[in-house]
Amino acid sequence: MSFKLSDEQLMIQSMVREFSRKVVAATAAERDQTKEFPWKNFKQMGELGLMGMMIPTEYGGEGADAVSYVLALSEIAYSCASTSVVMSVQNSIVCESINRFGTEEQKQTFLVPLAQGEIIGAFALTEPDAGSDPVSQTTTAVRDDNNYVINGTKRFITSGKNSRAVIVTAKTDETARHKGISAFLVAKDTPGLIVGHMEDKMGLRASDTTDLIFENCRVPASALLGNEGDGFKIAMAGLDSGRIGIAAQSLGVAQAALDASVKYAKKRKQFGKAIANHQGIRWQIADMATQIEAARQLVMSAASMKDRKENYTTQASMAKLFASEMVNQVTARAIQIHGGYGFTKDYPVERFYRDARVFTIYEGTSEIQRIVISNSVLK
Ligand code: CAA
């Protein structure tokens, strides 16, 4: 299978590439140091239609296809992985889940401003003792007349601090395993919803990752997303799309690492010639380019299946597994090519290496992707 991009997809790719390399790249290294959340970028990205790309236009989105979305996300990740993870979570597990399962009222209240980039959203599934196994979560939502009262702690929540809307999962029936989990769409300023500890991370430092603590947090029954008991499926379906996003993010960072390595290898001279003319370096460059291309094919294949409305769960996991492992190898090689300079902050590759490390972990570890893939192959 080969992929030929349409004129529209090429136009989106080139528009986002220009914006990303001019605007997003300019302050990425600085943000990595200051941890400043790129509000200004998100405002512009909202205006460019990048915060709810696959959402219908009547709800403030662009109505774009998944292929266009992965092209755009890769371009943003090329310049700043912190910016791209916020874009990924917003577009997929937040906006898409509301679009698929939300009521008209939830769409008007939350989806429209999210898709237009006026507010940031978060998705709270993980807990201190429930990461890869979300069914063992202990957050509860107890019905009380026309309300639910939510209690529990969520951990490692992307945009936990800066979001204004949160999809949170909680047990509404503690005896029913995954069928007892429900999802709620909660405004961040609801009393009893508290932003807890903020992580100090090795990478993605301009994206905030926090605990969210629910202490007798009372939400109206209308905050339920989908039906009672739908929460696990909403999360899994959202993660299918999210995993394509993390794979696209991996592609962007890997391409940036390769481009930086090519530039450096052509300039740096050792033993009387540019290191790009030493076979040891040329072969590394060849392997990096080949790995990136293989990952690109998997990402495009998964996104195309999504566009054709086929079941793409397995392909999303394959793309996420391969691309996230690939970017860790490619960024490590980029540092090796840069030698001692690669270990310093004078060159961007050390940031790429740190940013990429979490890609094999969040939105399902590589081990979880292998469970999903092997379940499908062996069924
Ligand atoms: N789409 C829709 N439904 C799905 C599904 C999917 N992709 N995958 C499973 N389901 C359904 C199943 O059909 C089943 O439903 P029925 O009982 O009606 O048949 C139900 O869910 C339970 O399925 P399993 O028995 O397969 O569930 P499991 O408990 O064995 O778990 C798992 C499967 C794949 C391991 C899953 O737990 C998983 O993906 N774990 C990883 C969680 C994860 O990715 N966490 C990341 C946190 S989010 C994050 O990182 C966000 C961020 O901020 C960046």
C-alpha cells in the first residue's frame, strides 16, 4: 500500500510546517528550561483550526480527516514535543470523546470552545495505583439525587493544571469491573476538584502533568458522558485515536533529530573530511531514515483505516509501538552522531532524546501495545 496525499492534505501539511518552524520552534528550547505553558501558541493554533481538527465544523472544528491530523501533529512535534502532546490529547481523547458520546448541551458548553482552542481539555483515567490496568481504579462516583459525588485521585494528567474541562473516569458500580466504570465531563472550577502535585519531568517540560484530586466533588447528573458503565469503552476508544497521535508525535521528533544530524554531519569535520563522508555515520543516517519511513507507513495506514471507518485498534497499537520505540533509537543515534556536543544544550538533540523517552510509556506502554496486538493476532 502506498499513500499519495491529496492537494488539501498537502496544503494543511505545508501551512502547519510553516507555522511550526516559524512560531513554535522559536521558543521551544527556552520553554524546555522555563516550563512555560505556550498559551500564545495554542491561541494561534486554535485560530488555525488545529485544536479540534477532526471535529465537525458545526461544533467549532475543521472536519478534517485523520491523515491531515497526523500530518499536522507531526509538524508541531517537529518543533516542540510539549506543544504537540497538548494538541494530541485535546484533539483525540478529549474532543473526539465528547463528539462521539456527548449530549448536545455538553457539545455546546465544552466541545465548541475546546475545538476552537479557547480552552484546554484533560483526560483523567490513570491513578496512583492504576496505570496500565485502569479497571482497578478506585475513584468513585456515587449518585445522590440529581448529582454524582466524585472522590479519588488521578495521576499523570496531561494539562491537569492548565485545563478548564476534564473527562474523568470513576466507578459507579464497584462490583462490575470495567462495566462499572463511567465517564464524566467536569468543569475545572467545580468545587472539590483540586489540582495536586505537579510532576518535574525529564522531558515535555512545557506541558504540565499533575495529580487531580476529587474531594466530594459534586457534579450534576448531566455531567455523565455516555451512559453509566460506558467509561471504560469511552477511554479505550479515545486511546485508539490517541495512540495514532503519539505515533505521529514520534515521527515529528524523529524527523527533527534526523534533520539535525544530517546538518551537523555535513558541517563537522574529523580526519580531514565531513563526518557525513565517513561510512560509519552514513549507515547510521540510512538506518534512521529507513526506520522513520517504516513508522510513517504504519501511522498513515492506521489513520487511513480510521478515515475509512474500519476498526483500527490493532493498527493504532502497531503504529504507536513501532514509532515510539523508533524515535527512542533515532534520538539516541542523533546524540551519538553529534558526539560530545550532542550531550550539551547547545544542540537540540538532547531535548529530543529527553522528550521522546515517555512516548513508549504514556497512552499505553509498549508492553500494553503488545498485549493489544497479540490479542488480535492470536484470537
Ligand atoms: N475500543 C472499544 N472497546 C474496547 C477496546 C477498544 N479499543 N478495547 C477493549 N474494549 C472493550 C472490550 O470489548 C471489552 O468489552 P466487552 O466486555 O463488552 O466485551 C472491554 O472493553 C474490556 O476489554 P478487555 O477485557 O480487553 O480489558 P482489559 O482489562 O483486559 O484491558 C487493555 C485491556 C488493553 C490492557 C487496557 O486496559 C489498556 O489499554 N490499558 C492501558 C491503559 C492506558 O493506555 N493508559 C494510558 C493513560 S492515558 C494517558 O496517558 C493520557 C495522557 O494524559 C497523555
